[in-house]
Amino acid sequence: MLCRIISEIETALRSHGDQWATRFTPFWHYRRQENNIFSLASALFILRELEPRLSPEHQHKAAEIARLITREYPRFQNKDGRMTYNFYPTHPSRHFPNGYIMQHLDHFRLPDDIDDTALITFTRQASPKEVQALKDLTEGFAEDLPSGKRVYSTWYGKNMPKEQDVCALLNLLYLFFAFELPLTRTDRDTLSFLAEKAGEALTRPFEIARHYATPALILYHYSRFMSRFASPLDHTKPLILASLYKALEQEKVFMNRLLMESALLKLGEKRPPLDLSRVTFNGFHTFIGAPFAPFAHPLLKKWSEKPAYQIFWRSDIHHKALLAEYLVLSSLNS
């Protein structure tokens, strides 16, 4: 099955052209094909981490997938050549493609962000010097919180309100830890912030991760980082495990369950295999947009938390990479 999934990812990359993802709002029956880079970079991130555990045949296919994905990266790099990346193409700028309204309004033009930047920098296999320079740049956009902590912010933009999304922060720190960069005050404060928020994955997902906002995605990102690196987050492992088991008790969406099973396997738990005879991506998404969230007005902020006013993103390429990851992890667990 793993061979088939990896082959399907390669085929999809060749056949989807410039429309490899979908954004949608179920409440308004809105659906558009598009080409955000997050979907591809996230899929490649997973395959890069799986590579040592793949057979030579699968490694060859993964290398071709990497070539197809990384060739897209230059179109999403900062418009002025800075080493940061955008969710949407920047050369030329095309935010919310195929839309009727938002693509024509500068208000909805997204600044570069730490999430896409970290995933792309990691998967394009940047040099240590480049990653250190990126870290120095990112430190300049960190925010001093009322608690006294200085924490990295999601956005590199000047006019975008400061924001901390725990999943984006975990992806950023994953990059820095992978390159064994010295910890700064901002790193330590960000890790402390993440430890504080770990217990809110089930009760306040939107508040701690506005762009992921489901317990499954949040707990998966914590587990992904913690299973790879020793850090001050280690003491939260019992809390993350308890949250995963509790969330699984009531989760109905197949892919959310698969994500949490992968998270448990990453953390060393022994798990019975999932029934993969009826894999479905229904009800699943990997990214959320809340267009009203940046506004200061209390009513608009309240609207931003309601699914009717949110935009959801999905990509079968990314979903299948998550499925491939589970197949590898579960095979090691048997």
C-alpha cells in the first residue's frame, strides 16, 4: 500500500498542474481550486523525515517528488528576495486565486509567515549559514508578551497584528533544533509559552492555533517535535499523551484519528493497527483561515471563531503523505 500511495503522490504532482489544493467554506458552499505552497511543503516535510526508513525504490520516488515540489518554491519567495516565504505566489503576487472578491483586495494579501518559511527552508535543505541568518531575521519579528516572555510571531509583515500559533511555532523550532542552533532567550521563552499552552489543545484549539484549530492537528505537531528533539517541552509528554487518548474517545473523522495514532506512535506508544480498508479524507482539513480575526472590533473577532466565517484548506497530496507516514510508523510498531 505504501508503494501505491507514494506513486499516487508523484502522479498527482504531475497531473494537477497549478491547482494542487482546495479552499472551501461548507456553510456558504464555496469551493475553489488553488496552489498554496503550504500543502506541498508540508507533504515534502513528512517524506523528508520518512526517507531513512524507506526502501531504495521508495527513496527514489521520494527524491522525484522532492524535485517536483522544490521547483515550485522560488515563486513563493519574498517579493524582494528576502529568505522568507509566502502562502501564495509572489512572482507575480496572486493571493486567493480563482476567487471573485478577496484576490482583488489588498487587505487579504498575506505577509510572509514562519510556517511556510520553516517548512520550505527545511525541505529545500538549506545550509546552516542560511538557517542562522533566517533565525536572526525572525528574532526581529518576535513579540514581547504581557507575561514578559519574548515569543516568535507568526507573521513577518509590518502591519499584520502579532500572533502566536503553537503549530507554526513548533515547525519553526523544529527547523532551528534540526540545525542545532544555540538557544536564545526568544527560543527559551517560546518553549515556555508552548509548554503553557500544551494543556489547552482540547479546550481552546482556536485560541492557541488559529490556523490549525483542531486537537488532532495541534497534538500531532507537539508529538512530532517532541519525538525528535529533547527540549524543555519533555515534561509535557504525559499531558500530551493523556490529551491524545481523551480526544480519540470521541473523534469521528478518520484522518483526525490517523493523525493522533501517528502522534502516539511517534511518542513510543504501542497501538493496534487502524483499519485501512476504507480510508477517507471526508471531513478533514489541514489549515484554517479566519479573515475577520485581525480586525480589532469585538464582533468581528467573535465571528472569526465561527466555522461559517472560516476558510478551510485541503490537499490530497498532503493527506496522502500523512497516510504514508502512518503506514511507515505502524509497520515499525508491529
